[in-house]
Amino acid sequence: MSDDNFYSEENDSQPEEFSAQPKQGMSTGVKVLLILLGVGGVVLLLCCGGLFYAFRSTEFKMTEKKEDIIDIQNEITEITIPDSFKPQAGMSMKIVGMEMRMAIYEEAAKQGALILMSIGTPDDGMVDLEKEFQKNMRQNNQNQRELKINKEEEREFMIKGKKVTFNFAEGTDKNGKEFHQISGVFAGKKGPAFLFVQIASDTYNEEEIVKMIESIK
């Protein structure tokens, strides 16, 4: 896969936040996934004691195959991903009785990304999941553009008979480029799930994002 995309530091329109300094020959999805695994590591530290024992007990799989990524997506939740987002990478991990899954998509025009993640923890971890995800993406400073938020609102959706709040935000990166950012935590098939979308305003289609959220079952 080409590196001329949403995450590439070679694209002058993209800020350094998305630069992963990857090895030669490593595809975009894997680059981003390896960075995002830092998020999972922090969550694991929060949820599990004994890091050495935990990693000895880990079952870890990473893939770039479209069909495998879609399988991971379906294990997380039933959702209709818009055709404008293409599968890039997926990961599944089992550690000390806890399961973590992640599916990463890139917008077709290479102007955005969609991340779907779940962690097999009790429902009382749902609020913290989004908080820790966002916190550690900012700390890594490589997976997510730091946006100056100019406008945001919370919208409620009915998912599995419950009201779930998603945050819809608009902002600019350090180069002044405008972006839309959508995030929310909901009950997935095997624990809390987190949806995160960040996409350039000139390719943002709010109708398809709303339809995607409404498709979650």
C-alpha cells in the first residue's frame, strides 16, 4: 500500500502528528495499528495487574487482509461501515481473560480515518474507555491530529434499546485545515466498544456517518 495517505509525513498537507516513523515496506494500516497498540497497553495496565504475567499469557494477531478486518469488525459489533472507508488493518488480542479487538479504516480519498475498538471488560468500564483512548492518543501525539475545536455538540442515538451519546466536533489542525471528529462509546458484542472518526471537512459526509451510527446493533 502507498504511504501517500492520511498518515504519511511525506504529504506536506499532513502535520507531524500523524508521522509514525515506520520501517520501510510496512503498510499504512500496520504503522497506525502498531502506534495504537500503545493505547491498548495503557488500558491493560489499568485493567490487569502483573504486566509480565499478562504478556506471557497474551494471544496476539494482526492482519491487513480485508476479510479478516471485516471479521474483527463483526466481532466488535454489527455496523455498516460506509463504502468511502476502506479496511486497512485489524488486531485481536487475548490477555488474562480479557479480549481486545481493533479495526482500522482509511477514507477512500485518504483524508480521514475510522477506528473501531472493543475491550472485553465489564460495562462499568465504558465511560473510561473513551477517556483513556483519547488521552493516550494525545500522549502518543502521532495517531490523531491535535485539533483546535471550534464547535461541538452531543447527539443521542438509540443502540440496543439504550440512549448513547456521541460527540460531533469541528476543528482545525495546526496548519489551519478543517476537520470533523466523531466519537462515542457503546455496548458491543463482547464488552464496551469505541467508535472514532476523524476526517477532513472537504470530504466529510455527515449523512453517511449518522447512518453508520444508526446501523449499530
